[in-house]
Amino acid sequence: MKLLTKKQLKEKVGYSFSHIDRLEKANRFPQRVKPFGRNGRAFWVDEEVDDWIANLLLERGS
């Protein structure tokens, strides 16, 4: 499992930090994980982000 930082996530999906936050709060984006506790850095699971992108592409095709 690979974890992405917020900077890596932004580069991967091309969205601003604020847009990522809005999507996440609306449960329309993979949720962040904090493996080092509440006050630790936030990461996203790369595979979950890949699945999210694949779903967007599927929806686009229908």
C-alpha cells in the first residue's frame, strides 16, 4: 500500500487543496488517513484514489 501526501494528491488529481477538502467533506472523495494519530500528517491511500479516478471515468462513459 502506498500513501500519498497532500502535495502528491494534488499533483495526481489536479485539484486545489480547498476543492479536495470540499469533496472529502461531502463524501465524494477518498477519506484521508492519519496513521500517526489525530495530530499527525494526513495521507491518502493511492489505490483508493486510483479507484475514485476509475469510477469518474466510468461515469463519464455512461
